[in-house]
Amino acid sequence: MPFEFEPLKIPGVLVIAPRVLTDNRGMFMETYKRSEFAAAGITEIFVQENYSSSVRNVLRGLHYQRRPQAQSKLVRVISGEIFDVVVDLRRDSPTSGQWVGAALSAERRTMLYIPDWCAHGFCVMSDRAEVVYHTSNEYSPEHEAGIIWNEPALAITWPVDDPIVSERDQQWPLLTGVK
């Protein structure tokens, strides 16, 4: 199996480590294989790919899309390093309102699977980071939503004290405002 799937403390959120083949020419790895992902419980078909490039201390998030356009995500860093955060938004879950974080980097080549019932954000820990992620639904502006990145009830331990946050991301509501 070319992938190892590591569950995090929120069931359904997975760190994925691909098998990397290296030789004198460089390296090769599979970044997605539907049959193996489905065997690990990831059954979505990814329909959109997004790319972002950010400088050190940029914090993006916490974003999600409301149903029926909710998006599962498969996140991978192709340059640099980020601290990725996932928040469980399900009201009936034992982990509702809890968060998990994972450091992802181009060097480690790990990925993060984020179910569609989660909010997502990340902070850049290297001079620059390039992030590619696949989504299970196309972006829909009318379904876009978020939670303020420094929500006191979540008490997320971000790796920077004074992040660079967009004006839009500074305007998201508290977790209690999530619909």
C-alpha cells in the first residue's frame, strides 16, 4: 500500500503519508489513489483543485462551505511548511467544537484529509509556502462561511503570536454564530 492513514483525535480527520520512491534521478510518489483512499474511508470524488502561495506568518481561515456545497478537502504542501487546523462543526458529535492541528511540509510530503463537516485554516511557518488542495465540491460564494481565527472557545494554539490575517478572515463570527 503506497499510503499510510493516521487518524487524528477527531475521527474522520486523517494525516496521509505517501510512499516516496527515490533514486539518483530524484523522487516519485502517488498523491492520490481512489481505491486506497476509499479503503481508508475517503469516498469523495474530488472535483476542484486550489493553489495558494503565502509568506511567513500568514494565517488563512477558518473556512468552510455550508450544505449543500460543503467541501471535503485533501491538503498538500508543495513548498515550505504550514500548521494546518481542522475544527469539528457537527453539533451532535462528541468532538463538536474541538480542533486538531498538524504540521504539513513539502519535505515530509504528508497530506491532510478534512471531512466536509469541518472548518479549515492554516498558518505559514516557513519563509513561503505553496499549498495545493482538492475539494469534493466546487467553490460556491453563496455557501461560503467561516469562524474567526482566534475564537476564544476554541483556544487554538497557533504557532505565531501576531499572524497576518486578511480583512475578510478577521470578520468571521464566533463559533456560536455557525449555522
